[in-house]
Amino acid sequence: MSNASPYHIHKQDVRDQVVRDRVAETGFTIVYVNLVGGQDELVFDGASFVMSPDGEITHQLPAFEEALGFVDLAEGEPLRGHVAPRLAPEAEVYAALTLGVRDYVTKNGFPGVLLGLSGGIDSALTLAIAADALGVENVRAFMLPSQYTALMSREDARAEAKALGVRYAEIPINGIFDAFLASLSAEFVGLSQDTAEENLQSRIRGTLLMALSNKTGAIVLTTGNKSEMGTGYATLYGDMAGGFCVLKDIDKMLVYRLARYRNSIAPVIPQRVIDRAPSAELRPQQTDQDSLPPYPVLDAILEAYVENDMSPAEIVGRGFSTDEVARVTGMIRTSEYKRRQAPIGVRITSRSFGKDWRYPITNRFRDRLV
């Protein structure tokens, strides 16, 4: 049988079981041939295989690459051939992201990509994936520091670009930020500083990156992850401005695992980027956990609610506090209007935000936990 079966984590196990059921039902050898390549948010991973009438996989082609295999039969049954080993979980996801980026950029005719480097782990991982997918000559990185950008962030961004060999430049935004504040001063008079000033910085960066994209033709890769997109911890027309979001379906804890995996191949992400507390650096001493629950808790609730379609009450039954579940699911629900305006990105779970997640922005439904 031939198929166009898109990838998600554990998808090969699902295919194996479906084919094993058909083999048991028919008693026939089944040759399962799958498409390879990326199309919009979907990645088709190939990994074609042959299963004998007794349920044994006799041939297995590699995943995420085009390959040709031959099957010899004896009295209608396949003789055992090459069985490509399965990839480790992080290697599998990294290969899916790389293939998804490569095919989206090249099949749509973009001459390359550019992105903003913050010195944080999300942009560092995105840069590594882009370089591996497209070649360093087709990737440009920009650090856009403000007065709140730590020195170590600038140092780490430079180190990331140098380790990968991509073109790198710094464009400070202090003067632009001050000009915006001056223009708004009459309207902001008497009002305390809040997220309006923080988001201005992100929107300045988005505007500059889009200007560079217009000038060069390169597409902007955004660097937000699934934990941020799920809870709305992102700025419309700021860090969400771009054409493709590489980590859109990657939660924060998986970001860390993928960074460690990439560094096991070659150290391109400084260790202190992995070790330090994540921060948007839009105000003094800011960390993500000022606004979000701890990422292990957040990601577990997000997975249960979005990917496993569990109710808040069922999630509480797993041992999470009522307050934590109400907070996270509430943020997911109220951030839908942002996600509708976000660029697409590679799908690697069974349910990503986008076509898999159809939730109305305007609705009066509320989950009850008590």
C-alpha cells in the first residue's frame, strides 16, 4: 500500500500496529510505502517498510530521507532484508524539524532565512536547525539589543553565530525605543510602565526583521515555542512577526532536550544558555517564571489538555493543583486570538495549534473545576 502519512511522535508505532492488524486479517505480505518531505506544517517521514504474514518487519527504510529498497520474495513471502534502525526520540524530532524547514523554504522559493538572536535557548535552537537544514550560507542572524539586554546575552548570541558559521550583525534598538516613548509620552503621561513598554521593544525588533526580509527576500523564522504560544506569552506583531515558526509545536522542556541533543553532535549552544533561567529581557531582572508556572508543570498540563484532550477536572485528578490547572487552561483559552495570527510551523505532535486545534475565539464556555 502507498500512503501520505504525516509524521508525529510515535506515529511509526501506530502504522506498525495498523499494518500488523491487516496482515493478521488477510495473511498477506504488506509493503507499506510512505511519502517523504515537508508540506506547510506537515512533514512526511517516509520510513517505508515490509511486514511478513507472521507480523515481522523484514525491511525498513530510513526515516526523513528518500531511499530505494528492493524486496526479494520466496513463495510469496519476503526474504529478510535491511532494517534501518529507529532514531532516538530527540534525533527523530530534530530530523522532522530540519526537513520541515528545508522544504518550506526551498519549495516556496525563498533565497534564505533570517532570525533574531536573543541569547536565549529558543533562538539558539532555531538557528542551529536553520543552519543544518539550509546550510550556513543561507542563514543570517541579528542581535537587536535594548538597554535591558544582558551582556551575557550578547556574548552568547555572538558565540552561537560563530560556532555555526552564520552571518551575524547587531542592531541596537535603544534609540528607536526612546523615540517611540517620546512620541507616546503625551498619551502615556501619568500611567505607570507595564507590558505596553515591554511589547514596544518586541515590536521594534519585529519591524526591523521584516524590513530586512523585504530587502533581501529571506523569510523571517520566528522563535517562539509551544509553551509560549499556548499561554499567549508572545507579542503580536513583535516576536510573532515572521513567516515560519520552527518550534511552534515544541514545548519548552523538549526545547532543552533538543538543545542537548544538538550539542551532542557538536557544541553550538553555550552551556550557560541551557542552564540560565529563561527571560524575555524586556524589563530589569525579568524571568519567564514571573509570568508563567514552572515549565515542567506548564508543559504537562498543556500536553494533557491540548494533545490528550483531557478536561481540567481529569488533569486535576492526575495530581495537579486546581489553581495550576485553572490558570494554564485559562491562558490557553484566552490566547486563541493571538494564535490565529501566528505563522505556521512544523507539526510534531498528534495535536498542534492550527488545523488540529479548532477552538472559537468568541465563546462563553468555561470549564468548571468545582
